[in-house]
Amino acid sequence: MKTVNIATIATLVAALAAPVLAEGDAKKGEKVFKKCKACHMVGEDAKNKIGPVLNGIVDSEAAQNPDFKYSSAMIEAAEDGLVWDEENLGAFLTKPKDFMKKNKMSFAGLRKESDVENIIAYLRSVE
């Protein structure tokens, strides 16, 4: 019988526990972003609308746009250290109200995991 090295097991456990980062397609994400355009803008001339400008949102701290009035839930999450990494963005975009109770975003969420991955890739491209 073969013996298994403890370091090998630890490496495997760590690899399985690590978050999976989005491998989305920014071009497809740009199309998915059309669902967001009623409330959000991106790009050089972007302005706040019902929601804040999303330039540079990926890997940024929450509620950092000084010209946008965030919900108290978003402000509290920011004070608690929320960072919009791919994992948090993915959870928020899938079910915003489940991710953060009492946030102002009325969007129900994206159903397809591929849409979430693609929109995160797109948002990363408009930093």
C-alpha cells in the first residue's frame, strides 16, 4: 500500500478550498451589461445614475464613489471591509438581496454563472 505525504494532502485541500476566479469573456460581458445600463454607466464619460459608475469596481473597496449616495446597508458593508473581489461580485450579481439585505439595488440578479463571469470580465476591462 502506498503512503500519502501530509504535505501533498495539505496542498490538495488548499487548492480545493481556494476560490475559483472568473474566466469570463469581456466581449460577452459587454452584452450582458446591457441589463445594467438602466442604472449604471462605465467608460470615460460615465456618470452616476440610479446606481454608481462602475469603472474600476473589480477588487475595489465598496462604497468608494464620493458623488453617490449609497444605502445604509452598503455603507455598513463598506465599513466592515467589503471588497468587490470576484467572489463577492459574483454573489452580489447572482442574488443582490441575498448577498446584502436592504441594499437599494432592485435588480433580481443574473441566473447564469457564465453571465456573471462574463460581466465581471467586462467590468475588469473598464478599470
